[in-house]
Amino acid sequence: MTLIVPLLAACTKKEEVVPPGQERILRIGFQSDFANDIMIRQQYIDAFEMANPNVRIELVPIINHVEQRFEQYDPKKKAPDVKVAWNKLVEGANAVDVVITDTNGFRQLAADGKLAKLDERIVQDKFDTSDIVPVVYDAIKELGDGNVYGLAPTFSSSAILYNKKLFQDAGVEFPKDGMTWDEVFTLAARVSKGEGADRKYGFSFNTYGSNYHTIKNAYINPLQLQVFDSKAEKMLVNSDKWLQVWDNMSKLFKNKIVPGQEIWNSDNAQINEGPFAYDLFMSGRLAMTVSDLNYINSETIPAMQNPSKIKNFKPFEWDVVTIPFHAEAPQVTGLVHLKDIFAINAKATNAGDAWDFVRYVNGDNWAKVRSRSSGYDMVTRKSHLKPATGENFNIGAFFSGKFIMPAEQKLSDLYKNKQDLYHVNNLGDEKFLEVIAGKKSTQSALSEWETKGNEMLQKIKNGVPIMDEGKYGVEGPGH
């Protein structure tokens, strides 16, 4: 009700009560592995239907995950083809009018000509896009090859959260917006000091220690490095660029600038009790970390406001700056994600109500109310992105930079059709662990990944099932 009531005053139209069965039908297709129609209705639909009693919304999932729960497992059965499922929903006499999809689905539907361009409607209706976070609006255009085929009401991103006290104690200047990764790592080296349990680390890709998955998301993806070619026939990891990236990372672990597995050794483990015993940032052992806004709102701010109630906790001053970028990829970040993108079927039979709905969900009033209860996701309208009451930090750091779709994500259809390809990636995770543990040189590890990976790709091409040959899966050091 907190979401619905304020919106009614802003968007209620004076409509006569429509007898049941005589409403205009608006069909919405949605894609999600986690959300169901109840969640979709609570977030986006209930208030719209109450304000528009002449419109009745029907929700249609592209894949019924509820039914799949009760199906008997069949290892030979392929996962549902999302592209095929979407094509069925946007074609035919009973096609959906609106689609709610992720970046992969949106990009594919736009490229296939399945979505209506919204550019003219935006201009004609004077729909305000100037308040939309630039990195989000630019992402929409990039995914639509320069055109606006949809709008995203929420997004997620990360920034660099830093402990001011550790920088002051080390006599080092604070980080700032717009730094490169090399500049951040240099700063991290200067603030790192101490031994054993007293060690203060300069940087981590998450608050509990860096794993390879978080390194890929933040550091490797903006470089658009590929594990294998677009046909999954040849490994591409034994290259100068991959060598440089792994060398850079391994040096950070070797020099204990970034925390590795040693933080959990008995002689180096966090000895403090309490809720932050294993949180390196909140326990004061970490100068900088990659963080989303949810961590700040749910962990950092409440702790700083209630230090006397937390055993062995010492509050400190903190702030955030933008995610670093590579010099060869200025401002590009791999940590901006759009979950739900709303678009209109190019063949929609109820295009008018479809646009009213898309405009409403992406409008100012919806964002104003949703911003009060945002968790992991943030609303895409800048005017409603503000620090929590009483706080003053650089929240703008969360919506800067340039969006990029990682090279690996562009091959999502390939992964879905050949799921054993994930095992090839997992093998790389294991090899990386061997490098930072000092068991192998970077060159030999990449060479082994290339050789073994090519063997696995050949098996996959020939339809031969392979077991997971990556020991650690997507996990990694410090996890």
C-alpha cells in the first residue's frame, strides 16, 4: 500500500466503472528466473490497474518456472530456448503487448525487429528523459543500436567504498572520482601495512576478500577479453593481454595489497567477535572495497549509527568514489546492470495502453515512491537518488561511467545451448588460484588453460559430455 496509495493521486484518471469482462486487455510477457507474477504485480502493476480500471493486465511468463519445479529431471533434456520462447510471445494473434526482459533478451529482440521504437512517442508526449541516469539511458541506446526500444525503471551498480581513517593513519591522500585501476592499485599499495592479524589491506573486490568472479566482473569485463571465440571452437586466453591482466592481479595478492586465502589462516584470522568478524571493511582491516549501495544502506550506515551496541566495533569516517577504469577503456564499467527493461511489441494490438504502462513505470511518480524502499536496485531517475536521511556521501559515484555488455554475456545464447562451456570457464578459475598461490607462473597457467580448454571445446563440439574439470567453479580466493 505504501507503493500504491501515493501513486493513485498522481495517475488516477476519471473513468466510469467498467463492468467485468469489458476492460481493455493489456498482455505483458516477462522473463525472470526468480520473479513470479505476484512479484511483478506488486512492483509494477497493482497501482496502474487501480488507476486505470478500464485496463486489465494479463501476465505471461516466457518460461513457466513454477511448472518446471515439478518436472522429473532429465539430463538429456535441453534448457528452454529463451529466444524461441520470446518469439512465440511476440508473434501471432494472441501476442503480448509489453515485454519485460533483461539486457540479453532486450538486445536480441531489438536486433530482430520485434520491438517498437519509442523515440517518437517520447518526443510527442514530452516524456522527460533528462532526469534518467545517463549511464542507463546510454545503455538502452547501445543495446538498441542507437535507438530507444525500451526503458528501465531501476538499475544496479557499484562504487569504491573507502575508510578515511586508514588513509589518514598512513598519511596517504584519499581516493577520488575518475581514477584508473593503476592509480587505485598504487594508492592501495601505499596504505597497505602490518603483518598477520594486524595487516591492513589496501583494496579488495568485495568486503570478505576477492574471488575470481568479482575480479572478472569489475576488472576483466571492461576490457572485453574473451575466453574462446564466438563459435566456441578455439581458446583465446594465451595472449599478451590476458597475461598482463593475470600478472597484475597476482602481484596484488603476492604483495598482500589485496587479501588472499591467508586472511583465514589461524594465525591471521579476524579475532574480533560480532557481526563484522569476517567483514574486512567494517572490521577496519580494508582501506578500499567494491561496494553496492545496498551494503552501505544495510551494513555501513546502521553500524556507524549504533557503534556502542556492537561488540569490538570502532566507527570510522568513510565515503565513496567512482569505480576505476582502464586507460584503454576510459570511463567504461562492467558493474552497471539493468534487470528489467520495459518495451513494446512491434506488433502490439494495444500499443496505446502499452505505452501508458511503460511511461508510468518509468515516470517520476513511480520513481519517487520506489526510491523510498529501494534495496539492491536503484531507481533510474537522478532526482530521487539521494543519500539516506542524515547522511552525506558521494552518491553520484554510483551512476557515473559508461555501460558495456561483457564479451562473455554477448555469447549467452551459446552458453545456453552448450552449458558445458561453463566448465571451460571454471577451469580458468582453478588456474588463477594456482597462480596466486605461487604454484604456477602466469604463463604456464594460461598455457595449460588454453591446451585443456581446447580439448574440452572439442568434446563439446562433438557432443561429448564433460565433467566439471574446474575444481573451484566460480568461486575463488578469499571466498
